[in-house]
Amino acid sequence: MKEEPSGGPYSFMDIASKEAEGYALAHTSPLSALLEEVEAFTLTSTAYPGMLTGRVEGRFLRLMAQLSGARQIVDIGTFTGYSALAMAEVLPEDGRLITIEHNPEHAKIAQGFFKRSPSSGRITLRQGDALETLRTLPDGKTDLVFIDADKQNYAAYYQESMRILREGGLILADNALWYGRVFDPKDDDSRAVAAFNDMVNSDTRAEKLFLTVRDGIYVIRKRTGA
């Protein structure tokens, strides 16, 4: 959940009730002590704490990485490092995760946490333009991509992700509900997310599952032969 919509500090609570979110949190296993620290820091020391992935979504990402047997992961949008760490912690010893962050301040914060993790050797942080970085990656070698960055580039990130993804690989796109604004999109970001959702829905190369977890996660599997 890397970017809050323009026009004010929104929260995923605008979509799901506080009771439902609190219940889900209470019935979800905690993650590592370092991730708890990342969460506490993000909630108290950053301008947009609602951008935090958090325990429920972090546990979902972790399970997707485990269940898919991912060894090569690309994380588009690092923020303070929560999503990258949640997935990197369950990678095998020869697994690798590339996380991409445009904001140098966020990259510095995340790198500080990465250095303290036992998984640090499996994480490569690339600071800069995400599309430029994606274009340097080879075709068909990535197992899982998590898209959670600037919304107006979601369609472009998706196309590059499909290129680098192996057959049977997964794309997980966050903020697919965009705080409910996709239902009646009136601003550029909302229109971009709504258009992204429609594009994915019509893409015959992919199998799709739209989940209402937090602010919406679009789960996309690249078909064999795609």
C-alpha cells in the first residue's frame, strides 16, 4: 500500500470496517521481531503510515512466496522495506529478491532495516526509476512480482512484469480497490487503477483472482504458453 490517494490522508479503513480489520489482525500470526519494528517505525515516524503493508498483507505475501516456491522475486515499491522483508525471510538460501524504490529517503530507511536482517544477503535494493530497472531484467526468469508503487504506471509495470515472469509465475498488485475510488474514478490515479484492473481482467495470458484483502489485491498467474 505504497501511495495514498491525492486529496488527503486516507486509510484502508475507508473500505473495510474497523471491526473486520481488527478481527483479521488478531487472527493472523505475527511476523518477525524486525518486521514488528519496521511497522512501529513506519506508523510513528513517516508522513504516510497508511502506506505500510502491515501484518495481514505481509503474511499473505509471505504465504504466496512460500506456496509458489518462489526463488526470484521482484518488489516494485520498497517504502520502508516491510513487504520485501516479509517475502525475503522465506526465500531459500539461493533465492534472491530485488526491491525498487524511487524515493531516496525511503530507500535509505529500508536499507537500514535490511542490513539488520538475516536475509540481507538475499535482498538487492535498487534506488531509481522502476520501469528502467525492470527493463534490465531478463525474460521469463522471475517467479513472483509484487506491484505496490505509483498508480499511473501500474499498466506499464504489469506489462514488464508479464515479460520477466516465468510461466506459472505470480503477480500480486496492491491497492486494486484504491480506497473505493475505482467504483467511480474521478482523478488520474483512480482512473489509472480502474483501467489497470480492466486491462488485467481482459488479458487472456493470465488467470486472475481479485481479493478484497485490505485495499484490494489482484492475484494474477501467467498461463503456460503465454
